[in-house]
Amino acid sequence: MSAIVLPGAPVAAAVFADLKPRIDKLIEAGHTPGLATILVGDNAASAGYIRMKMAKAAELGMTSPHLHLPPDTTQDELIMSVKLFSEDPAIDGMLIQHPIPGHLDYEAALAEVDPRKDVDGAHPVNMGRLALQMPGPLPCTPAGIEALLAHYDIRVAGRHVVIVGRGFTLGRPLSLLMSAKRPHTNAAVTTVHTGVPNMYDYTRQADILIAAAGVPGIIQPEHVKPGAVVIGAGVSYTGKNTIVPDVAEECEAVAGWITPRVGGVGPTTIAMLFRNCIEAAERRVGWRD
């Protein structure tokens, strides 16, 4: 068996094809959408992500104000920067690029973001809205996984989704989203992690297995149910920012469908960030509830 590969680029392209006329309509109405970013320190991978987001914003006709703060930035300085964008009427969406230096409190800074401008969908208010199945910006990687499965017509409703990882940015919100009563979710969801001694007993039962632990190679072929859908959402970095996925490449021989080592969930995550921003802009001009 050789799995069908599920690249994220076509999914992202479809999302951006939907967003572009909506952005043009906003601009014609006198409102140019703005996506602001804050980077603290000199993490090369983070800086690369910011450049990619700014380039995409420019391509779409959006503004993309950016603040690059030094590694020794204080908590007060970071919060002042967050408030600057959060209170700026020209900004529809904003994000604090994660990770930030260890002496800073990311959660405290995130709490200062206007929840309506939280394009990461990570603010406590928006996490609460997700838990209650209320409208609001969804966390980008979970939403990207939902979009990827929908794009490739992979049925989720009623199936057993097993998520490896319980982090607040991915595993935890993903479990809420996959179990929500929505057109492309509504699954039976099991969340496991490295603290579960028999974790692989669960992964081998999964119709859809999503690795979101950030542990290199935590999923090997023997951990996969033959014919299952395998989504590699967690990654780590080694050496000179070399990406190491949670899912071993050999799993392709067992799975029925699988995301590629690079270019799977990543492109869909970026697309969901821009979708959140444009939806926020549409709300600001009264075109969306």
C-alpha cells in the first residue's frame, strides 16, 4: 500500500482564491485590511514566517505593519507594543509571533490583544467561544486541518479521530473542533499524550490519526491502523532550522492518506490566519455578524 498524499498548497490556494475578491471589495469600500505582527528576538524560523506573512499580505493588497523588538525587551515594553496595535483602528488582525524569549510571559501579552483582532484564535475569549461552539476566530492550525480534510472529501463525522498531543495551541483546541457539530467535523475524539503508558493502543484504533506533539518521529508505521488518514501537524527543529516531523516517512506504506513531510498543514495554517483577518475586517465594516 502507498498512501495518497494530501498536500496543503491546493487547499490554501482555494482559500486565497475566495479571500481575494472579498479583500478587493473591502478596499473599494474604503477599508484596506491590515494584519499587524510582533516579533521579539532573532529566531530565524520566526523571522522567516513573518516575512512570508508580510509578503502574502502585500500580494493580497493588505497592509502589514510590523514591530521587531530586541531580545532584551521587557514585559512592559511588549505589552505596550501589543496595545499599540490592538488599539489602532487601521489594524483588523494582529499576532505575537511565538515563541518569544523565555523571560517574557506570552499568555499575559496575548491577554492584551483585542479578541476581535486575534487572528491566531488563541486568546482565552476565543478559546472559550470555540469550546461553547460560538462564532469567532478559530485557532489556525486546527482550522487548517479541518479545511484540508474537507478539501479532499475525507469524511470526519462519526469516525474515530485520535490526537497525539494536548498543547493549548494545537492538540487541545483541535480536539474541541473535531468533536464540534459542524459540517466537516462531528467526530468521536480521543486525545492522548506521552503521559499515557498505552498511547499506541489508541493510535492503532484511529480512523484519522493527527500527530500534534512536537516530538520527532513519535508516530512510526507500527502505530498506524492500516488504511488510516494520518495528519502530521507537529514539528520540531534541529540543526540549522531543519524541520523534523512527528510522523515518520515510513508511515506512508501503512496509511491510506497522509500529509507530506513538508507542505501539509503549514500552508493551510497561513491561509486560516488570513481568513480570520478578513473575517475580522468584514465584521468591522458591518458585513458579518
